Amino acid sequence: MQIHHLSENNSVLNHFLGQVRNVNVHSDRMRFRRNIERIGEVMAYELSKKLHYATIEIQTPLGIKKTTEIKDQLVLCSILRAGLPLHLGFLNYFDNADNGFISAYRYHPNNDNYFEIKVEYQAVADIENKVILLIDPMLATGQSIVAVFNRLMERGTPKEIHIAVVVAAPEGIAYLEEHLPSNCHLWIAALDEKLNEEKYIVPGLGDAGDLAFGDKL
């Protein structure tokens, strides 16, 4: 797996990351959503450098100009519900992309720390021979992303696979490396220290879905 760690070099990305982690601004849901969206925009720009381009000619008011445009057909697929603000950031840049949405969540059958991943709702465009971007803000254990990936692969064979997350734990990265194809690209805005006993990222930022949309039952 090819890993792209974007916060290793200072940029405005780190400014946005600091704000989404800060408990003093967590109560402002609109600000949290917008910062996640802006992180998605920065990540989309960096990811765009790995796409394929075609040379075209365009008519300007005064003549003809050669330039390039994205040749790949993109499908943006986010994991509901936490992935929506990050998805919007990517969509702001890849505005002609097809889209997909899949729900995945931790199910605790025994009301303890053990959980299974439930993948349910799906609304996904055709992925055959397209570049798919699987979007989820948090990479904790990696089980949700692998479960969604396996479900997506039942629909076809993409040309390329990119996975985009805001915050990742080392355990989650190791799990993806073990269970996903080696030619996948993993884009992470920030790499954190570890998972705690409940399998949440430390220091992390909390529950991205709750911070964006409110507490769930």
C-alpha cells in the first residue's frame, strides 16, 4: 500500500486539523463541518497530482490555448454518516465525479467492547474501470473500511483505489495493509499515536459523526 501522510509538512492543513481537534471549538458544529470540508479540499488537491490527465485545446476570447484536464472517471464513495463533510470537500474539487454512499457502523451484540461491523444502506455509482475514492474521516481499527471495500468490490473492478482519511491510528493502517491490495493509495491528513481499550484513536478528535451532526441514540 502506498501511504501519503500530508501533515508531515507544514501547510494550512495543519491549521484546520488543530481546530477540529480543539475541545474549545467542538460545540460549533458548523465550524467543525466546514473545517472537515476544507481538509477534504486540501486532500483532493494533493490527490489530484496522482491522477491521469489529457491534453486539450480551449478557445479563449483571444485565441486557442493548450491545457490539461482530468482524464480519469472518478467515483467518490463515503461511509455514512461521518464521511459526509469530508465527501463534500472532495466533491468541491472533483465536481464531475460520480458518487456513492454506504452505511457502516460498530454493532456491539454483548454491550461490551467487542463489536462487529454492519454494512447496510448502499447507493453507489458504477465503479467498473473507474478511479474510486473511499472517504471516511477516521481510520481506527480499519474494519469498517475493509468491510465497505469488500462490499464495493462485489460491484466491479476499479481502475485505481484511493482511500482518504483525516486521522489514522497505526493499528488501522496495519489492518489495511494486511487486508487490501498492495496497489491501493492511502491518504491520511494526520497519523496519531494508538487506539485505546475501546478502539478509539488517541489523541484523535472524538466522534466525527457526533461532532458534525449531533449525538446518536
